[in-house]
Amino acid sequence: MTLTQARKRYPLVPDEIIKWALQNIPDPSDVERGLFRLEQAKRIQIKYAN
């Protein structure tokens, strides 16, 4: 997965975290799983913040 693809797929995850994950996590499935969970957490945070 490239940085551009990750930004489109996980728009709520900050760019710095995406860059770090892509550079430091060798297994692409682990990167996707982590970014997906961060995206979910951000959606929940936004939903219940009001």
C-alpha cells in the first residue's frame, strides 16, 4: 500500500501515523489492520464527542 492509497482508505488517521506505519511495519496486513483500527477508533470518538 502506498501513502496515497492509505490516505484515501483511512482519511481520519493522521498523515504522520500513516507514514510511520508504512515505514516501520514490514507486514502489509499488519499495517492495514492497525490503520483500520485507528480509523474505527477515530469514528467512534467523533460519534460520541457530541
